[in-house]
Amino acid sequence: MAVAKMAVLRPLGGILLLGVVLASPLFVWAQSNDEPIAAPPVPTAAAPASSPNDPPPKIAVNGYMSLSYTYNTNDPIPRLNQFRVFDFNDDEPQLDVAQLVIQHAVSESGQFGFRLNSIAGSAVPRVTASEGLQIASTFDIPEAYLSYIAPLGKGLRFDLGKFATPFGYEVIGGYDGYNDNFSRGYIFGYGIPFTHTGLKASYSFNSRISSAAFVTNGCDSITPRNGKVSAIAQVAAVTSKTTNLTFTFLHGPEKPHNDHDERSLYELVGSWKVIPRLSLAFDGLYADEDHAASNGSDAIWKGLAGYSKYNFTPAFSLAFRGEVFADIGGSRTGTSQTLRGFTLTPEYDFAAKLSRVSHDFRHFDGKFILRGEFRQDYSDHPTFRQGTGFTNGQFTTAVNLIYLF
């Protein structure tokens, strides 16, 4: 156990140092008169354009679309990128996902609302599909729930149905928020669930402290797996004007037809808006599951990721991610190994003014995001395909276009 821990800890200093080295020269471009602002745990998308005279809609309809092309210099056969969750197709242009969100958001006591999030595409839907709801390999409903805010204290909110996981710094991605990097990290892909189905209760004690509790059928499952439920608890804190911390915990039996072996996940996510142009964040995860390793012993997986993003201009930014993920027992990736990844993502944003074509398209005015990506992956075992053989690493490049309204 001690050797495994050291194998994970040794590269962490290098990851964090590399992030600082990349970010520190950028301080000189920061404006000295910029005021610090609070940093959200997850990068969020820009709100759609609207007129100040428009009444707030009771039911909002929004969309999101992502297209991409990825190339792997290993030229793997078959053409698949190893240990990727959404960008797994190599040398093939694809529509990753097209999303349509219909919702009636709630914000005050006594209000009822709902959210329906449907997605289609060649990559994301086939990965996020929950057990018991495999509609099609190219279509999924990652969220469908009813909401109500009970008039208790400052307002106790309940959500009933299927919703995205509260775990992770990175997200599935959509109109509400998308990641700074195009590809997802190992913690997102192999460490945490994507969705849950059940009941969620959330409460904000004040402007700084909020909490949530979940009772669910299990990770990524619509139907009960073994007759028992899994429980999730989360506490989020705005620790200063520029920093946030979120701790999330899960415990319960997650194996089909097995209510004895249990899984536990512990995750701490933090973000820091160093200056208005520079953001830093981290995601630390530890998890274990009874008798889940390939040899029948208890499985352990853990990881740490560091993130940085610098906005050179309001339109152009550069993001970096360094991460390490240890799969002790091989229950997550199929091999007992330690994975490391380094990702650099330049991004350029510009307005999508479709109303210039026709006034009838004004509701589709939004935003385009054009991104490139350079990513190097390593493993302490030869688990990456190179041609018809295997090697210890892979290098991929990608281009990604996002449209949201």
C-alpha cells in the first residue's frame, strides 16, 4: 500500500510545478486595477443574448453542440484512443453531442419546476447511458427531474428523478457549463459516476455554505441494482472572495445482485481566482470497493488533477491540465496501473449572431468556441496501442468547435 501511495505522490509535485511554471509568466499581462471575483467550481458557459425589455421566460429552451476531430500519433489499430471516454474515436470527424435543454428553473420557496436534458451524437451518449435506460447508442437523457423548493428556513430544495453527478471538477458538458479542456481527464472518466437516479435535497445556509444529500439507485443506473440504495453527501464552501472548496462523499453497494460489497468515494475539489485573468483548480479523489479487484481483493483507485487557465484577451485563453490516476487492482481501467496525462488547450470565443442572417433566427444567437488540444498520456505499463502492438504512452491532437445558444 505504501509503495502504491508513493507511486501516485511522486509525480504530483511535477504536475503542480509544471502548472505554476506555465501560469507564472502570465502574471505580467494582468491588469493591476482588476478586482478579484469569486471563482465558480466549474467553468460556465456565457448566458444567451437577451433584451432587457424581455420578460423572464417561465420555460427556457437552450441548446449546445460540439464537433471534433482527434488524431493519435501512435496510429492504433483499431483506431481508438486508449482510456478516453468521449474522444475515443481516432482520425474520424464526429459530432460529439447535440444537446437540447427544456427547463423551468426554480429559485424561490413554493416554486415547482423541471429539467429535461436530452443529447444525441456519436460519442457522449453511448458512454453516459445509464443501466436500465439504453434508448439508443446515439441518444441519451442524462437529466430528467422535477424540482420543488419547500418553505423551510431559507428554502429546502428537492429534486426527484435523474440528474448529473455532483462529483468532479470536470463535467459532461453542455449549455450550462463546459470544461476548459476538450478531452476529459482520468478522474472524470474512470474515477467517478456520470449520473444518478433518486432523490436529492439541497440547502444553502448562507451565501458561503451550502449542502446536499442524495439517496440513489446507484451509480449510472436507473433501476435498483441489488435492492439497496447508495447515499451521497456534499458540502460546498466559499472560503474567500476568490476561493471555493467542495467535499463530496458516496457510500453504498454498487455491484449488481450484491448488497454486501460496498463502494466509498471521497473527493475534494477547490478553485482559486488568482487574478481576474488567471484561474487555478484541483481535484483530489480516493475510492475503494470491496472485492472488486481483478484478483478478488479490495480495489482502490485514486487521483489528483491540477488545472490552470489564463485569459490573454476576452476572446483568447490557454488552459493546462496535469493529472495522475492510480488504478490499484485494475477495477476501473482493466489493468492495475498508474496513468499520467498533460493537456494544453488554446481557445478562441466569438459571438454567434445568427440574427444578422434573419431576424427570425434571433433566438439562436449565442456563442462559438473554437479550441485546439495537445495531450500526452503515460502509463507505467504498456497499455496504449501503437499500430498492432502496445507501448507506454500516446500523443493526441484535436480540434473542437462548440456552439451554444
